Amino acid sequence: MNFIVIGLGNFGASLAKKLTALGHDVIGVDKDMEKVDFFKDTIKNTVSMDITDIHALKTLPLKDCDMVVVSIGHDFASSVKTAALLKKLGVQRIYGRESSLIHKTVLNAIGVSSTINPEYDTASVFAEKLIMTGVWSIYNISDDLKIAEVSVPEEFVGKNLSQIDYEKFQDVEIIALKQPDRKLSTPALEKWLAIELNDLKNDIVLEKDMHFIIKGRKKGIIDFLEL
């Protein structure tokens, strides 16, 4: 896919680098030439321009882009003006970073319905992890329904899948099993293998360093972790 990420602060630069690493065509845009130079080796394409100038924005390949992410969080006026200009230029898919409820409201009012607040979203996920011991990552489908990556409960360690009493956790659905890829992992970076439930063999012995991917309501996940 083709992405344009406008604003190479911490969030925008991290997003652009990740999309580049995943093999996508990315243009990172910022008015600060130092940032553009700094990220030129980790973001596929970088360009410096005045992002609030409609004539400058017109030089970007907007028609060939699948999505434009306006990742400006600290400068409210520049964020809103840039998003408004992109809408005026006919860009259909815009994702905006918002730093407050007012910021989000204004972006929504000019037609940018998809927004993200990285600080709030990260804090929300981290809060869930703090109060749910054994949770490695979590995705909120709703306030109550979640998908979580969790440690294999102590009760299951050393057993294979055929020995698990599934009736003990009927409120939780196991989606997949993750295990360390010992061939590709290094001391600095751990790699993982994921096996979907339908492909799991009943004779797989569960180990302490394996993780389950599960779906369920918050209480069900907590009960599962306490097995």
C-alpha cells in the first residue's frame, strides 16, 4: 500500500518507519529539514515542505495514495489546516492524530472521522496490563470484550491440549498459541511463531514461555489467568 505520513514527531516517525519495514511505500513529510534528513535511511521516502501550503501539498502523489496520516499532535492549528487542505484536494482516506477532545471534535467537523490519540490509547492499554497480571498485550473490541495475549496458565504447563479441561473457561475462546522461535530469536530481539487453533496438534506440550491469544469479556479473561 501507499502511505503519506505528515509530521515526523515521535508518533509519525515511528509509524512511517514501521510501515516501511513492513514493505509499504511510504512518504514521510515534515517542515523540519533536520528530521527529514535524520529519517531518510529508515523511511522509504522523506520530503521537507510547508504542510500548511496547498501548493506544496499538491506536489505530493495524493491520487496514488491509499491513506494520508496527519500525525501532527502538538500544533493544533497546523494539524487542522493541513487536514482541511487535504479534504479540499479530494483526499478520501485521512487518519488524524488528535491531542484532545476539542482537537478530535474539530477534525471530525471538517470530515476527518478516523482519529487516534496515541498517548490516551497507549495509557488505556497499559492500565489494563497493570491490573491483569499475565497479560502481554490487549486489544479492546469494546469496553468489556477484548482480545488478549496472555501467559499460559500455570495449571496447563507441562500438559498437552488434549489434557485441558475446556469447561473451566467457557467464557473465553482460545484463538491461537504463540511460542518463541528459537531459531530466529536473538538476545536483543525475540521472534515468535503463531499457530491458529485449527492447526494446533493435541500432542503439543504447553511450556511456561508460551502465550495464548484469547477472546472474551474482561471477567472471563481474569478468571482464565487465575487458573
